[in-house]
Amino acid sequence: MSGRDTRYDSRNTEAPRIRTVTREPGTPSSSLPLRPTVRAVPVNAVDGNPDDRRPRPRRQEATRPAANAQGPPAGPPQPKPSAAKRPSDLPPPPTAQPLSIKKDGGPAENLAPEMLGAVYRVIKLALDTLEQDRSFNKLIHIGATCVQDWGARNNPKEIIYPVTPSSNERYRNKKPSDAEMGRWVDIYLKKIRQCFPPIDIRRLEDGTHAMFGLVDWVQDAKEQCSRARKPLTNENVMLHWHPLDSGVMRLHLDTLTAVAQVRASYLKAKEKGDKDGIKRFGTDYRVFLVDGAFTVAHELVHCFVRFLSGDRKIGTPRSLLPKGFEDRPTRGESGRMWEELVFGGCVTYSLPSKPGAFVRLMVEKDGKEAQVDPDHVKEISQGKLRFPLKTIGKWEEI
């Protein structure tokens, strides 16, 4: 989810909304149609960013000892250095391999434990959401629809997705079966659960809160395939796709700061037994956490589409275009479509307009919006995932 303009909307509603500018991966920024929405964190990947032309991140291999390296020096055995203890409040990493995190493009060595905890919690909930049954099935639908449309409209040689696991043939206006596409959805989700794409925490320009800078990954995968002495079939190339070669997930520093600071206030209120503070900060924290996780999940849907196409110039087809995006001339919007199919609408949050009010998680569809049930938000923040989202109150015109 990308491109967030932080000007307040002037709609006649109780609480101010955040105005968003969205774009689909591959759409040049100069031709970007501006569309205000109520999403409070970025909604689309951006791969027309000049930063995306920087050298792609490479996987780091363990340093090998020199051929003439000597053993440990003689003498009494030296005590082993004690492993650094993780702060008691820091959750375990969300992926099998350590996250690759940078800050402003450089090492993130001084990242506070509270901020690191915010990154861990947001990414874990994002991955859990993508893996949830309903989301899994909707990813199958999105992937199959993309492949069917690409096969009918593009040069087949431009698409990496194979027709069968053992063939380089292409689809020609034929939709993959659920079982076949489900296999690739499972491969993709397992890969990003094993190793998450590189993360860069920074203050982004133009009100953007997050973006996924996608890059072309096929050449890297072909090199890995050749090193493994595997035939360069499309299936083998896709199997050698690596998340570290997919691009960079850029997260806005202020977005993570909000998650970390509100959670810290919530914990202090619990220590003091402040019931009002527990309710206020607990409600706000859960909204920021859930919305941030849905933001990251949305970005990873764009990454999934690029995993299937193998070409950053081939974007989401217009057959996956939610209502409200009809002004897009050539492309669909896979992230927004995923949200509508899974959640029942596009998710945002509403800031309180008066003291004592709470941040509210909202869902928008067809020009109307409704508040998500706070009890449902609480369940999601605790990992109890069930979709679509349950709303309370009336659906109101935006």
C-alpha cells in the first residue's frame, strides 16, 4: 500500500480521515491519477520510484575461513561469550531467517527494542493474514485471473508462469485450476515466511507510509538455477525465486513509531491500573497494529503478482479492478481487490476528532464506509483471524 498524502479530508464526518494517493506497480508517477480515499496507510506498491534502479539486494553468504586459517590459540579454554538476551517484551522473529532491516538505507544497529518489536508484530500478523484460509483462496483467484488475462493479451514469451509444472507452454485465454495455482500460492507464502524481503525504515516523501519497490527477479533466479544445475524451465526458475531478490519493503518510520509508542502507553497504563488508559491506548494500539499488518499484506499481494509474471512491466489486469478505480486506463489493482475479497472492503482508520475518542478501524466499499467491530479488531490483534470483517452501525456515504 503506497502513496499516502497526510492532508485531512473535509468530509462532513465526525472524525478526520487521511487522504490517500494510490498507484499500481509499473504506473509512471507522472501519469498517476489522484484519487482521494480514506485509507490511512499506503495501499499500493510503487515500482516506478527512482530508488528502484539501485542495485538489487543480494543474499549474504556466511564468511568462509581462509585455506591457511589456524585453530584457536593454545592455552586454557576461553569462556564462550554469552548470547545477547532478547528484551522480555520483544516477540520472537516472524520468519525463520532473521529479517534484513535497514534504516534510511544503512544499518539499523541502533533500532530501539520497541521499534523492532513493532516490526516483528506487524509482519507476523501480515503473514498470518495472508495464510488464513479465506485469503489463501482469494490469492488463488487473483493469481489465476492474472495468468488467464496475461495469456490472452500479452506475448506469451514475456510471462514466466508455466502452463504445467513440467512444461514451458503458455496459457491462451485459459484459467489455471485451483489446485495448480494453489501450489504456487503455497510456494510463495512459504518462501516469504522462511525469508522476508529486505526492509528499509525511513521517512518517505509525499506522505507515503509504505511502498514495495519491486524489481525484476528472473535473472537472479536463472543464475541460482544454473548454479544448482537445473534445466532452465519456467517452473525451475520460479522455484528459485528468492524474496531477497524481489525488491525492498519500505516502511515509514512514523507508522512504526505510532505502533510502538501507543503500545508503550498501553503497557504503562496496565502497570498503573489506569482503566481509562488501558481502554483508550489498548483500542488505539490494536487499530494501528491491525491496519499496519493489512498494509504490509496488501504490498505482498503486489509482490505475489510479480512472482507470477516475472516482469515488472506486466501489471495487474483490469479484470481485477475494484469499483472506484475506473479511471485507470490499462491496469487493475490487485492489492485493493484482495482487500475487498478478503475483508469485504478496503481497510483504513479514522482519527478521533475530540478528546477522549478512540481511533476506529473502518472498512470502505462502493463509496460507503462502516466501523469494524472493536471486538473483532481485538481478536485479529490476538491472532484469531476470521474474515470478512464484522462491522457495527450503519454504512454511511463518504
